[in-house]
Amino acid sequence: MARTREIAEAVEKIAPGALAEDWDNVGLQVGDPGGEVNSVLVALTPLPEVFEEAEGVGADLLLFHHPLIFRALESVNTASYPGELIARAVKGNLSVYAAHTNYDAAPGGVSVALADSLGLAGPLGIVVPRGGLRKLVVFIPEENADEISDALTEAGAGVIGDYTHCTFRSPGTGTFFGGEGTDPYAGEKGRLERVPELRLETVVPAHTASRAAAAVRAAHPYEEPALDVYPVDGHPEGCGYGRVGMLPEPLTPEELRDRVSDSLGFPAHLVADPDPGRRIERVAVLGGSGGSFLREAAASGADAYVTGDLDYHDALLAESLGLIAVDAGHAATELPSLEPLARRLAGLVDVPVSVSRVRR
């Protein structure tokens, strides 16, 4: 048995809420943070049949990709959507949690699963980077450097490409004058002290900066650590919408459409083919509704773009950009991400986590 807040904390590690768009609504939507959770069911969309499935398997926390409560509610009409499902959750003591655009933009999120489903070879590029970077600087005794570096790594700091534990350390002299109520780690109170210290600095994603700072303070031997966090240019590793990679072998547009259909189990549609007969090697993918990122997909160097919800005008834009476009459907491009989400969550919590059988 776990608590709802513990499940929420685990999901936050996978899909940090700070990566969500301002217009989105993610996190706990129905339920008591201190409520008991014995089983989690992961699903794409809040639907009556998912709630029925949860009741049948005994799941008491529903983790959805699409939010049940998307916009502010002026009233809750329990006879129609979403009020009927909100009432059902409350009556059934079910907690409802949403990880939407934060899971879209997270490392290992929706588009990574889609790229894996289509067999795209890496390293996978990001179509639209998301999130910010911070520089964390702390002054420490030399003997504590490795311990604090390990604490930073555990909190998600110090990652550059495929490298971890990335820090820079420079020696210097720290000064302090301890007041009457102090208990200095080095030197004595009541006099001006000069002690050798290291300046340890590293990069940290903005969405984990507060956690990294807390980890440093917990590991630091000083009563009052000197710690600075400030913004720097760049984006966190792996954070952003869409991925671009290489096909195992070149395909025609029709062959790509068929590969997408077979891989996802849903019919895909070739909506833009500006150069019939062209062989496709590099493909950009974006799970969900990706029409607003057509220009970025073309700029990524992709020959083709696979996403959902492409309309007539999206197809015209893709044609003008010289980009082959395949509409595989909104749900179809997101469903592959549920199994990895459930698997990762199960590794962080001590309750069963399963994936819904509902395929929409």
C-alpha cells in the first residue's frame, strides 16, 4: 500500500510538472493526497470503460495522459462528461492523476515510445526542445566534494550528453565570522576565519533545480551553505517535443504509411507526398496532435513526419515544405507510451501498476 502523494512524487520524477504548458492541467485532479493506493491503472483517456475496468481490477488510482479536468469548471454536471466521471471517482474513492504535455516533453516520453515502435535508429534528435537550464554553484570543504557530487547526480544534476557526474571544481578561500549562536564546521565562532574551500559547479534542469539544491543542503556539513542557482542558456538533455531518427532501410512514402499502420495497429494516412517515389531515410515523429510543429519537423532535416490530427491546411503546408506527412491518428501515436510509463512507475513504487485494455 502506498499514498497518493507517493505515486504523484514518482510520476513527477518521470514527467516533471514544470515541463507542462501553461494552458495545460496536470497533476492530481481528483482525490486525497494522503489517500491509500493499492493498485494503479495507466490509461490514455478518461472514459467510462476505463473507470469500469479500474473497478473490476481493484485499481484505486487512475493515471491518465489526457486530463479529466482540462479547463476551469464553473459547475459539475454529473449527468455529462466530465462531471459524471468526476462524481464516479469521488463516489468510488478513486484518485485521478494526469501527465499530459509534461510527459510529451519528458525524456523517454510519448515521442520516444513512438520512435521505438517504428524502429527508428538513434541517437534520436529532438524536434522542439523544451525546458530551461540552471547553473548550481556551492562552496564546500574538499573532503566533502565527492559526497555532494553524488547527491547532485542522484537529484538529476550534472548530465551532459551521455556523461553524468559532470562538475567543475576550483580551489579558493572562504571567510566567515561566526556569531554567538553558531557552531562552525571549521574554525571557531567569534573570530574571522579563513578556510580552504572548493567552488563546485554543475548544470541542472530547471525543473529539478529545487530538488538538487535541497539535496546539496542535506549533504552539506555547514550550518549555512553558500549556494547559488542562476539561469543559463540551453535546454535539459532529452526534454522536448518530437523525435527524429533513421529508418532501418529506405522506404517509399507508401511503404512508410504501411509500416506505421502495421506497427501501431491503426490505419495511417499519407496526407502529403510532395515528391512521389522519393526514398525516405530520416523520419520525425510526434505523438498526439503535431500539426503546429510542421515547420520544426522540416527544419530537423526529416524526409517525413509522422504524427496525428493533420488537417487540410497542415497537408498544404507540409507539401510546401517538401515534407512527406503521415497522419497516424492522435490516440494511435500516444498509446505506445503507456507501457513504458507503467513500467517506469512500477520501478519507483511498491504497488502493482497495469496498463488499461482500452485503446483510445
